[in-house]
Amino acid sequence: MDGRMWNETEKRWNGPTVRIQRAGIRSRKEQKGKATLVARVRPSHRCRTTLVVESLEERACTCIEADNARDGNGPEDPVNGKLVKEDEPVDVELLEQGCGQQWSLASRLRTPVEDLESANPTLAHNYLELSKLVSNAAQSSAMITDRAATDQEEIEYRILTRQWEAAVAEIRNLPAFSRFLLPPSYEDLQAAACQGPVIILIASQYSCSAIIVPTSGDPHHVPLPSIALADLSILKDRFTRAIRDSSRMNPEESRTDLIVLLRIIWDQIMLPIVDVLEHVLKLQRRSRIWLCLTAAFTSIPLHAAHPFQTKADRSGKEPCLEDLYICSYMPTLSALIRSRQLIKKRSVPPSFVAIRQGQPGAGKGKALLAVDNELELVHKLVPAMANRTTISGDAATRAGALEALQQNTWVHLACHGKQDPTQPYDSHFVMKDEHLMLLDIMENHIPQAEFVFLSACHTAVGDEETPDEVIHLAAGLQFSGFKSVVGTLWEVDDAVAKHVVKAFYGYMIGDLKKGGVMDCTRAAWALNCATHAVKTKVPLEQRMVFVHIGV
């Protein structure tokens, strides 16, 4: 993308801010009787990803029309157009800046500065102090209701922000720090694909498509001409109804509506991508792949795409996506790179805690009767050498859960989870006393954390206010430091979840008794094997509810 196009895009989204402030109209906040924290992004619904994607597609359309003019052909629908090959690395860079904007903005205040501390301790200290002041000022303003005090806070916040920007500018003047906090280049981002391709799904009013970032070489653009932005919205609603209807069926009944939808996303979305993976990249079966979803794709369970048909030669069933590859999700390429870097810095021995809250109390949800059995299974499967502990009942409070998250490298959390579709930062886990909020999790930086299994409902489903992003409890834990997360897309039936949990830990830590080590990078493989192993015990919607996020 040339400078002119980028400048136009910059004007259209008007620049973001990392300010944490109360969301929504003042009267609405007062009605709720509490302050709600969200990362402010302007504009709220047409977020940066959408605008970047539209600019890319506009450019594609312009390039196609120019080529057609040279060839003597008429205009062509940009939905079938291919982005210019030599600019695809730039497209990846811009998409990375656009997708996961709120996570990216928040992470800028947490950038590791070990190298800077070695090169210039004074600048590093100044930067860290200003980052802390900016973050604290942003969050404290959420508790202020007086208009005059709010205005004063705004002024002080702007002053701090200018000081922080000046400190960053001074750091960039140092040798080897010229790109400090700047968006990564394609060469930097390609490191995310070092263990398998990353597939970025993009949707706009012009078209839907995918960009595959391979382990080496240029990215591959894959048009998806059979699907449109409006179709994704319809698919989201149909999936919601199909999942709800399936939950009311007997386990033996066929999930016909769900099967039809999974065929659609296979044929129209994942099959063109799989064709490139198999025939262009020559990717071996059972390799790892990562899905990075943007825009309306964030609401579609792409990992479960399935043809549900017999091979032409009648030799068996056609493989589904999870037969072919081991799928994981990731909010951004940078987040995947950062998680891998932190794994290499492991400095504490592994420890495992199971947090159980099956009796949250009146008004906090129904009792989870199968949670005790689930935790007994986990306790038996996790060897004593893993330094295991359990927190349950009255001890499973907000403070107790937070402390457990901070002090352990591996966590199994079994409780109610609630995703707030309009105020995502109000999403929470239900504890005995107070809710453990998404913001509580985000405010804690836990670099030694490795793996968490969220046996709770709605922990990996996005929200309505930021349709271009994936803001949920699982992503919040990944942001706080957990490198590998198993979360859920909708309500979990705790009576059958135990089958998935048992199979998962059997694969995940089965090697410990043979002298192996606790390895969080096995989680995606273990989940894939577990969901295959329980096909005869667990209905379709309760197998595909579990997803893996991270390394």
C-alpha cells in the first residue's frame, strides 16, 4: 500500500487511544450504578480492522481495473480479484495493526524492556514509570462520576501521554532501538508461522478472503467468492439457533441443522484454504495451523468445518479440518510470537492448581453438580510430581482465584463463566463472593503462567461492541501471560464435559509418568485427540465447544 492510501486510512479511523474509561452514555452508566472499564477505540463499530480491510480491497479493485484497462477488458467485481502479489507482505503488516487493536494497544504499555535496561537504565526506568502512570491514570478515571473532576483527569492524562510519547521518541534515537514499539514488519510477523502457517480471515463490504502466512516466503491470498459479509451475519444467527436446539436434544439424535452449517463453512470458507495448504504449501497432515479471525469471522466456529460426506471411491469418509490439521486460534500474530518468546524464559518449576466453584450461591447460577467429579478426575490424572493443589468451596473467592492464577503455572478452572456481549470487560467467572472480572485478569501480568483449561461457559466467544476483535475471558488470560488456553464458545454441559477433560489430560500429561515434562505446547494436539476420542460419548455441539488459543 502506498503512502497516500495509508494516510487516507489513517484519517478515516482517526487514530486510537489506549485510554481506559467508562463506556457508553452517561445516563446508561448511572443506571448501571457502577463504572464499566473498556479500552476506548474510535469509531466503536467500524473499527480499525474493517477500515484497513476496506482500503486493501479498494486498492485491489483499483489494481484490477488498471490491469483490465491495459488488457482491453471491462471492469471486474473485486470479490474475485487478487491482491497484488508484491504488496501482500504489506497487507499482512496493516492487518496486524488493525486486528486485535485493543489487545495491541494495551500490550504497548507492557513491552519487555530487558534489552533497553542493559543499554540505558535511566531511559528504561523513565519509560516504565511513565507507562505505569499512564495505565493507572486511565483506570482510576473510571471511578470518577463528577464532570469537572473527569475533565481535569482528561487534562492530566493528556499530559502524561505526551510525556510517555516523548520518552518513546528518545528511546528510538538509541542505536538498535529505532523500531521500539513500532508496528512489526512482515519479516518480524512471519516468525509467528515458524511452527505452522497462520491464516488471517478478513471480511468487508467488498469481499471475503484469507491471507496465509507460511513458514517462509511471501503470503498467499485466497479469495472466498462463495461467501459475503452478509452471509457471515446470517451464519452467526443460524449457528446460535442450531447450538440452542442441539442442547435440547438427546445425545443419540442427529444434529441435522448443525451438520448443514458445518458443511457450508467447509465448502465456502475452509476448503479453498485447505487446497492451498495441501497443494501449494504441501503442508503435511496433522501439522499445526493457526486461525487469526477478524470482523464477522470471529463468530464462526471455523475449526469445526466438516464436509460430512463419503469419498468418491467409497473408501471412507472425507476428512474434516481437524482430521487434516491441528487447529489453534490467536488474536494477533504478535501475541503468538510474544508467547513463544516467554516460554523460552521459563524460570520457575511447574505447579498445577484446580479451582472449583460449583456452588456459587443464590442468584449466581445453578449448581454445577458434575464439577466435583471432574476435579477428582483431574486430580487423579495429574501426577503428584506436578506440585498440584485444589481450591474449592468457600476458598474459591475472587481473591483466592486471582492469587492461584498468579502463583501457579498450570490452572484448571471449573465454574460458571459469563460473557457480556455489550460490555466485554464486564465478562467474568463466578466465584463464591465476587465475580472474577476480565479486567481483574488483564491487570495482572503473569509471565510465568503457561497453561489454563477453562471448563466454564462462554469463555472464548466475542462481543457485539467490538466486532473486529476477539475480546473474551480466554483471550484475557492469554494476554495476562498464559501461553496456551483451552476455552469454550458456548454453554458447556458439565455432565459430559468430564469425558473431554479426562481424555484431554490423558493425552496432555500422559508422558509425565514416563519421565516427560509438563509442556503447554502439547495442548492443541491433546485437545484434538480428546475430541476425536470421545465421539461416541459426547454430542457434536459439546465436542466443538472447546477451542485452543495460543502456542
